[in-house]
Amino acid sequence: MGTTNADIHVDEISEDLSFVAASAVMRKIRAQAELLAKVDGPILILGESGSGKEVAARLIHKISARSGYRFLKVNCAELASDLPENELFGCEGGASIGGTEMNTGRFGLCDKGTVLLDEVTEMPARHQAKLLYLLQDKQFRGENRVDVDVRILAATSVNIEKALAEKRLREDLYYHLSTFTVRLPPLRERRDELQVLLGYFMNRTAERYGLAPRSFSDALLAACQHYSWPGNLRELENFVKRYLVMGDEPVALSELRPQVGFRLAEEVRQGRPLEPASRKDRDNSEDANGLKSLVRSIKGEAEKNAISNTLAKTGWNRKEAARLLSISYRGLLYKIEQYQLTPPSSYFSPLTKNRAWRNGQGH
Ligand SMILES: Nc1ncnc2c1ncn2[C@@H]1O[C@H](COP(=O)(O)OP(=O)(O)O)[C@@H](O)[C@H]1O
Ligand SMILES: [Mg+2]
């Protein structure tokens, strides 16, 4: 089902989603996916946000024997810690509601299919315990004792060793999930496929919007090559969309200008030393972009204040704060990390410590 054009491999997953592999590392991952599709066990997919974990999971499902059945993504960060386990996994044996009613949970909707547990380290502890039990038991049983058979894939964008050390993810569950691990490199580590991806997203979006594809000048391509793409392919795709619609090269170029603070925060977050390109960018921006970086730092300060005030107002209930700020929950988590905001210690009672805060429950 894949289209191979010299070194470019494209698998169509659905009408508007394909898996593109145009670098050696991505072609290797494509080959791995093919093998793993045949092995019907759990897989842990690691990679930064936007690096393509969900696309890889959908590809594995698509080329597996389960492709005729459903693919279900469960966002573990959105699972309330008080969600009854049954609603997710169904429940085993015992009295069923109303005698005949089936309760196979969300997993039951996906019988014979694949479930992707996205941001698995955010799964509430009680669900982790139940999932471990079910994985050990191999099968998921519904209340009517009909077995529910799903393949579990799990994904995370956080540092897994850190999540284990902080006991956010159970170690025994991790060993079950990580028999096979796929690690998607960030886009800045596969710049050799950047140009192919730009062309791919441009053609696909142009077709979808009924517009003529726009070409990239050498200057714009060079700027893309130098940029660090902290949001990875998701950011790249949105950049192409904006450039196609707005057609404004100076604006596109200015979007790719290194945002010094942002990039530094990103590199520090990844625990990586600065790449030569960013060091060069930083030097350039110091003399040429004095006013711009001043404006940026003022904007950053204002954003940081708005976020920290809203968190204080909601008692660090981050879901509520994200709603008030009209940004996504994930976006808010990212900003909290970027600005290194921490809740006052009074928000932690000894019992609720980690969990309540991480689930956005606050107080
Ligand atoms: N290998 C790929 N080929 C084509 N598009 C991709 C690929 N990886 C990611 N994308 C694009 O980037 C977007 C974000 O990818 P996604 O898998 O949701 O990232 P993650 O789950 O790692 O945050 C996708 O919707 C898709 O459009
Ligand atoms: Mg994702």
C-alpha cells in the first residue's frame, strides 16, 4: 500500500493522513512498524509532541491484521482520576447492570482493534493498576463475560526515565508496555527530510483548500533548515498552511526567526546543549534584533503573568485555567514548564500531592 519514490515512502492511512518517511531514520522506523504490526503485543512509542507518535500508531494499526477494526485513542491526561475503571476497561464477571446490559467500557467499543493510550504517564494510578492486571491477564473482559480483545499501544512525550523515577508511571506497567519501543526523533534531528515534508504538506493542503501550491524560495528553505521546530511536524504543517494561505514570505521568514528565550528553554528542557545553528542565531539576533527581542521578552513576561494569575485564581486547577485562557490543556502544561511556574506549597496536602495537581484537579 505504500508509494515509494526513490527514497521517499508514503503510506496512506486515511483520506487526510499519511505516514511519510523520507530520511534513513524514518525509513528504519517504517520497517520496524511493519515487523511490529505482525507481533500482536504492546508497543511504547516515544517522541516529542508533534513528532508523529499518533501517526506511527495509526500506521501500525493500519498494516496489522486488526486494520478492519477500530483504532481508538484515549488521552490519558484527560482521564479524571475518579472515572470508574469499568467505563474505560469494562468490568469482569459479576452482576451486570440490568442483568443483560453489556458493559464492556470504551475498550469494548474497539473489540479486535487497537487502543492508543496517549500520554500514558498521565494515567491515574488506579487505572494503571487495572491496566496492569488486565495486561497480565492478557484479555479484557466485559461484564457479560464476552472477551474484549484489543491491542494496546502507549505513547508519551515526556522523559520516561524521569516519569518512572517520580513514580508517575508504574514500573511493572512500564515493563509490560515497553517490550517493544519505537522512538520518533524530533524534526531537528532529521532535517534531511524537511524539504520533502514541506512539499508534501504544501501539496496536500493546497489540494484540500483548492489552491495552487506555493513554492518556497531558497531563502525560505534555508530559514526552515536553520529553525529548531520545537513543535515538530505539527508546527511545520501549520507553518506551511499559513504560508500557503497568506503567501507572505517576509512574515513566514519572521516566524522562523529564532525566538531566543523560547529556544533556550526548549533546549534546556530537552537537556541538550545548544546546536551550532542556534548559537549562531543567538549571536545574530543580539545585534540585529535588539528591539524585536525586547518586544518578545515583554510579551513573554505578560504571558507569564497572565498564566500565573489565572492559575492562582483557579487554585492551580489547570484544566479550568486553560479554559479561562482559551488555550489547550497541553498548551498550558507546556507554558507552565516553559516559564517554570510552580504551585505554592500550600496547594499540596500530604495525601493529594502529585495526583491532584497533575490531573488538573487543584483544590
Ligand atoms: N511521518 C509523518 N508523515 C506525515 N505527517 C506526519 C508524520 N508525523 C507527523 N505528521 C503530521 O504531524 C501531525 C502531528 O503528528 P502526531 O502523530 O499527532 O504527533 P504526536 O502524537 O507525536 O504529538 C499529524 O497530524 C500529521 O499531520
Ligand atoms: Mg499526539
